[in-house]
Amino acid sequence: MKSIIIYESTHHGNTKKLVEAIAGKYPVETVSIEQAESVDLSGCDRIGLASGIAFGKFYKRMEEFAARIPSGSSVFLLYTCGNPGNGYVKNITRTLEAKGVKVIGNYGCRGYDTFGPFRLVGGIAKGHPTEEEIAGAVAFYEKVVNQEKNGHAL
Ligand SMILES: Cc1cc2nc3c(=O)[nH]c(=O)nc-3n(C[C@H](O)[C@H](O)[C@H](O)COP(=O)(O)O)c2cc1C
């Protein structure tokens, strides 16, 4: 089973911490969004899309990339955001499902945010993702893999 995670983590490298923790424990190839165009995804059994959140969605480049994932692929989503929320995967999930891509789960947590006015107050969600939140991403990945092995959808 070949796994790959494509990441875009430009604000503070918050999301990349989740990706690195997963790849540190499991055989997962990691590719930045800049290099993603040159990767052949057709041979991947499991594709992760990992991104910070901007204006309520995954980063624009990642949202656009999602529309080019081969139909029939299985995708999981990882994100970090300044404000906790659960609607951030809505748009990208819609894009993927419209393409016939199966979304097999998502995990999100807070990430240090100094965007706009938050910079003036030293940022929000300082210290995030925490070790616990990073471990949560690894546990999420394990769950995705195990559920697939057992033939269940999440
Ligand atoms: C331009 C911009 C817009 C953002 N918009 C949101 C938002 O709508 N909701 C939110 O919770 N966080 C928002 N954030 C905060 C980031 O999603 C958060 O800091 C995230 O952890 C950054 O991930 P990264 O370091 O992996 O890029 C925004 C950050 C930037 C730079």
C-alpha cells in the first residue's frame, strides 16, 4: 500500500509538523505542493492533503490541486487553523467527491496564527499544534490505515 501526503504549510510550518510526525512513524512519502505537479498519483493507494486554513478553506493552491486528483483515489485530509472549527473541509470535500474521489477521513487542530490583526496581539493559538495534537494526527493516520485494512469506511 503506497501512501503519500502532499502538504502546503506556508504560514508557520504548523501543518508540516503533523505531516512529519506521521512520516516519522510510518512509510509515507511527503511532497510539498510545489513539487506535487510532477508526482504520479495513479499508483498511490492513499493520498493525504495537508494544509493550513485561509479564509475558511484549505489554501487556494491545495483546493485547486484537489480538483486534479484522479477519480477513484482515496484521500484523507489534515489541517491546522487559528480558530477551532469543523467546516474547513467542506469545500475541498465537495470538490473531491464531485470528481469521484473517496474522502476517508479528516483531522484538524489549532496552529499558531499571526495573520492580519492577530499579529498585533502576538498571534493566537500560540504553542499549537501541541505535542498532544501532533500525536492525535498520528493516531488519526493509524485509524485510517486500520479501518481500510478491515474494509470499513470511516
Ligand atoms: C491569509 C491567512 C488566512 C487565514 N484564515 C484563517 C481562517 O479563516 N480560519 C482560521 O481558523 N485560521 C486562519 N488562518 C490561520 C492559519 O490557518 C493557521 O495559522 C494555520 O495553522 C497555518 O498553517 P501552516 O503554518 O501550516 O501554514 C489564516 C492564516 C493566513 C496566513
